[in-house]
Amino acid sequence: MKECMVSPGCYMRHLSLMFMADNWLWMCLPVAVCAVLAVWIDVRFVIVALMTLFVALPMVLALLYFYYGFSPLARWSIMEKKAAIDDQGITLTFTDERMKTHVINRDDVRHIIEKEDVWMLMIKGNRYNCLMLPTSAIDPDVAQGLRQLVAQTH
């Protein structure tokens, strides 16, 4: 596999979209409740809804950024590396000499989410732990190998 990396913005965009898709109800519910209360009781609840939307939501996204954006998998995704599939799993060899080679065991990959620009390898552990590889760096043979790797383990 050739050298590849994902930009930090791309990594956080996909991670945030996945988080929002899973938790949209909990983010929209307070705003919807305030909107209903604004219609029935007092228009000032619109201000509370806007405060919830523009204060609480960015704080939740900041927590997402600090918790998942500084994880080792995020660092591995955004650093320039070569990824190879072998019997052990996925071996990441980084171009930066300060980083050592890391192996992601084949049993640690839960499933693969294929997007138009990245492949998200969901890793066991927390819900949003993922290693992202750009689609342009994955040739069809490697893609088939990745699919088989996950299919064999689950």
C-alpha cells in the first residue's frame, strides 16, 4: 500500500457526522421542547432554545473533539503512514521516525464503514474508535482483503 493519511478536518467531520447521526434525538429534543413551550406558554422560550442550540451543542462537540480527536487512533489516522494487511491484522508503518510500527489485530476490527473519501475501520473499545484510511490509497485487492479480514473475525 502506498503512503496515505487523512486530514484532521476530514477525520473530525466524519466522526462528528457519525456522532450526530447516532445522537440527533438527544440534541434536537431540548430545542423542540423549548419551541413547543414558546408556542404554548411564552415566546421567551425561543431564547432558551437558541441558548441550548448555540451554547450546549458546541460544548458537546468540543468534548467529542477532545475525547476522540486526541486518541491514538486519531493520531494514527492523520499521520503519514503505510498500511499493510498480513496474517496478524493491519500493520501501520509511519514515515515519522519518532513513531514506532503499530499492529491492529484482526480481532480488534469490528466492522468497516465505506464512505466516498475514507474507509472507517471501527475498532473495539469505545463506540467511535476508528482508524480512517483514504479511499484513494486502497486498491481493490486490499479492499477485498479488508472485507475478508473483518468477515473472518465475526
